[in-house]
Amino acid sequence: MKRWLHSPQARALGLAILLLALLAGSAWGLQQGRSPGESFLPELEIHFIDVGQGDATLIVGPEFTILVDAGRHDRNDVVPYLRSVGVEKIDLLVGTHPHSDHIGQFPQVLAAFPVVDVWLSGDVHTSRIFERTLDAILASEAGYHEPRAGEVYTLGQLRIEVIHPQQVTGDFNNGSIVLRLVYGDVKVLLTGDAEAPAEHEMIARGHDLSADILHVGHHGSSTSTSLEFLEAVNPKAAVYSAGKDNPYGHPHAEVIERLHRRGVKIYGTDLHGTIRVTTDGKSFEITTERMPQGSPILDAAAWLEGCAPGQIDINRASLEELVQIVHIGASRAEELIAKRPFTSLDDLLRITGIGQGRLGDIKKQGLACVEPV
Ligand SMILES: [Zn+2]
């Protein structure tokens, strides 16, 4: 290799390498010149694992792994998923509250991986799965803690803020451990099954709740994600974890509507499968197992009456606006204007040439909406 460097080609190669190094050096210099808050961090990934009607959120950083909740007691999908993405050890295992759709596979996880620390809320359930979870913690080498609002931890460059609970009361959902993860400029709020009373307490205590990504409380139930909480968090994207056709009707339309009206991009494990967020501490990207390009729910408008910012109200829009809607050209736009008012997007079937297929495309595009007249 050394001898090679003396040949003319090698000198040219050496020069190229030197040049590359200089270029890289200048790029590095630029980064160094940024203020600390602006520099990029090693990649952090958050996996909202599709575990059906339950929760399991994996956070993988450059030198740490956290699992918040571990799926349902009647499934076995968490350990296989963790193995599939190369997890070998868990630094922090959190059970937000003692319901079986959150701590369901704690025994399997604790048996499969070395776990450094376990956090539980402190509420005690009489269920068999809760007993088995405690036994598994005792049988492991893991440390144990019941975190309380106001505590702050760091793992590598990740800051973990405990937002809730201040104390537990036996109301399992409202005693959920709520964590705000801060990685550079990117913030994620994980709320377990906390409901409106807990949300109100968090606001009243004056926590900074702002987050780019909100893991929507209680699987998208209307008992959570109150308007005041949503305003305090002000997320860009929201993720709910719910099973397809679950018996509770999660996520509830009111929650989807609240998020949609604020222009929040919505992702759900029932529709998207496992949802993965990748961040360098500066910006984030969301990719999903199902649905192309990790696209959020675009047809949320179809759930709703009324319009979100940026949508086109078919009862009021101009012809120029209407033609931005898929399958609406100038002549259909004229017909649409003549046939107003419309009571719903389905009512667009009155337009010549709009059948169920084209109506479906319009809903999927997510641009058209209807405000009652
Ligand atoms: Zn739950």
C-alpha cells in the first residue's frame, strides 16, 4: 500500500484524497461554526410498533435503547420486533401504567434482554399479568424506580423529562407516566393512557409540553387529547397506537378532527403499521410500514364536517380553487357551483362523472372539505 503511493497514479489519488479531506474539513468547520443548538446529532430512531390495540414505543439512540410499554398480554410481537431491529440490551424499560395492553409482554422482554432500569408508575393492579411483571422485575438484575413529575434524566444526548404523575391515586390511566424526550431541537411527548384530568394537571403545573411529535393519549380516545392540551403541545405530527377494528372505536373521530383542524399530520398503527421517526436532533422524518411515502391520513377530511386550514370548501371556493381538486376540471367546477350547497363530500356524487372511485380519490387527496351553509 505504501509502495503504491509513490507511483504517479497514486500521487494523483493521494491528491484527490487530500482534496476530499480538505473539503470534508471545511464542511466540518462549518458545522463547528454553528451554535451548539444547531449542530447535528447522531441518528435517533423512535419506533411506534404496531402491536394491535396496545402500546410499545422503542427509542434507539447512538448508545442507548429505551422501550416505553411492551404491548398486549395476549400477543407475542414485541421481543420478535426488538430482535428484528437488532436490540441486544435495554437501558430503560418503562411501563406507563399497569394495564395489560401496556405491560403485557414485560415478562418476555425481561427474560429476553438484559435490562438496566425499569420504571413503573407505582399504581398496583391485582391482575395476573401485573403480578407476573413484578416477579419478572424481581428475577432480573434491573434497577427499579417510580419516576415523578419534575425529574430529569439524560441518556447520551437525550434528555428525558418526567412530566407526570406527581403522585398515583389508583386511577391507572390518569396516573400514566408521561415523558417528554428532548433530542437537540426535536421533542417527543409520550403520554401513555393519560386522559383529560391528567392533561389538565400537567398544564396547571406549568411544564413545557411543547413537542414536535405527540404520541396521542389512550389510543386516540376522546377522553384524551383535550383542546387545551393540544394547544399546549402544539405538535406537527401525531401518532396513535390502536388495533384495526378495535371494539372501543379508537381513534375517536373527535380526536382526529381536533388534530386535523390544527393541521397536525396524523399517523396510526392501525392504518400505517409500525411508524418510525428518524431524527438528527434538528429535523425529523416519518416512515411507515404500510401506505406509501409514509403519508399521513390524507382523507381525515372524510371523517369530518368542516374544513382545516389549507383545504378547499366546496360550498364557497372559486372555480380556480375548485379545479385543484382531483377529477374536478373547469366544467365539473361550473356544475359544482351551480349545484351548491353540498351537505358532505359524498354529496359530490351528484356531479356528472363523479362515482365512488373518483369520490374515493377526492377524499384521499384530502383537499376538498365541506363547511355547512
Ligand atoms: Zn391502553
